[in-house]
Amino acid sequence: MGSFKNEFAWSASRGGMLEQCARMFWLRYYGSWGGWEKNAHPGRRIAYRLGKMTGIPRWRGSLVHDSLEWGIGRISKRLPLTLQLLQDRAVNSMKTGWRQSRGALWVRDPKRNVMLFEHYYIGDTEDVQRQSRVARVAVECALQRWWDQGWHEVLQRLAVDDWVELEGLGTVTFRGVTIYVQPDLAYWRDGLLMVVDWKTGRPKPADDVQVLIYAIWAIKVKKVPMSQIRTQLVYLGADGSEKTAKVTEPDLRAFAERLWADIEGAQKRLSHVGRNEARARDFPKTTNLGTCARCDFKQLCHGRKEYPGPAIAEDPMLIEEAESWPK
């Protein structure tokens, strides 16, 4: 095992994963622990690799976010930015990632090379290639929409002291638990702290709740009064809408209670809370076959089958039950 410790922490994505499938959550945050070690058990090594996987829809969103982070960083440094620069950077990153995934560079280093679900579980088929072409158009359109919404002009007008946060992975302590937060952008405008979340998918009711964790971060970490915080959901997909909301005490209180209920629910499954130890059997597999079909970890639940990725990596055909994996 490594020299660092697996500490219990929480985030919106962890909560969503646990809700989808408890075994998926265990594989991602417990079964994969130590899988980076040279002599790791095959199950842990594979779980660690699969934890780095992305799918074309998720990858598309990451490409948009990464390009915007780069572009907004240029604006904050008073460097020139054009839509073409943004789109070219995203497309070049996409081409590099595609070569990494198709060439299975992730076998050697899954942390630094893109590994697409579609290549791993389906292969470099005509349909997968078509999906990549559709994704490229969607990425370029999302960046076009961001540009057309005038965000580059808004940010170019900001004074140096108006910039607060840009895609920074931060933490906030909530009732003794570390919560990971990553607002896409936070800036001051007319005496208000605007906390922005770019969205490349369709609007969902959960989006309105998710941004409230950013409000807790702004209050506890940035020391901003609740009355001065506004959350902004900016949709860059086909919807193209924006939604700005004032943070209210009743909403924040209700969200905090739901957040704590989710955290307690996860901790109750642990075999030892203080040491953050968890047994696979306390995190059962979902019975939803649709979730299984889309799961990055399905190799470990259903065997190698005829998936191309495990064969390329020369994984063992079957992995024994997770309970027997040594720590």
C-alpha cells in the first residue's frame, strides 16, 4: 500500500454513484485502493484502472470544461482569446485522447492516458467512430454557444480583484467531513459573488441542488455572507439557457440535512468508520441491468467475456469475489 491514507470524504459525484450502485461506489473508492502498486492484487489493479475510465459523453463534457478553464485562464492574465483558439485546443485534445485510448496506452499508465469505455468494452467499431465524430461537433457547438452568450466579454471586463476561483478543486469541512467542491468559476459582480457551473447536458432538477454545495463553500471558505451569493447554471448544450438563483436560508438548511443524511447513509455501511474501512458485501450490486450495462466496472462483476480491453491488458479471465482481495 502507498504511504498515504484512504480518508473518508464526500462529493456530489460520490453521492450520485452510491445511489446508482453501492458496489460501483465500493470498487471506485475502496476496492481500487492500492491498485497503483506494482504487486497489487489483480482485482485492485483492474479496479484502479477502471476508475480512470471515461465514456464519450463524459469525455465530451471534460473537453469543454478543460478548454474553458484554459481560455478563461488566458482572459484572467489579459492574454488574447478567440473562439477558434478554444475550439482548436478542444479538438487537438480530443485527437490526442482518441489515439491514447485506441492505442491502449492506458495499459501502461491509466492515470495519464485517456481510456474510453467504448474502446474498452466495444472496440474501435464504425459506430464508436461515429459517436466520436458526433462528440466533436457537440464540443465545438458548446464552445460556440459559450462564446455567443458573451462570457468572454463579461470576463474581460473584470478587474483583477474580481476574480475569485477558476476550476479549482477545493474542500470544505461539513460536520467534520471533508467535502470536495469544484466550482467552474467564481467572480464578483456588482457586489455579489457569482458562482458558476457550466453544464453540457440537459437541465435536470438535481442541478439546482448540486450548486448549493458551492454556496456552503463560499460561506465557510471564502467567508461571503449568504445574501451576497448567487449561483449560475449555464447550459451549453442544445438548451442554451442560463439560470441565476439567490441562495436562501431555508434552501440551504434543507440541502444540508439531505447532504448529511447521504453521508450518514454511506458511513453506516463502513465496517469501521474511524479507519474508513469497508467490506464489499456491505455494498451490494444493483439489480438494474441498465446501470450494469453502462458501468465502468462491469468487468469485475460479470467477468471478462469478449470485451476487447481486458484481453489487450491480459487480465485474468475471472477475478474471485472482492471479499478475498488482500489489502
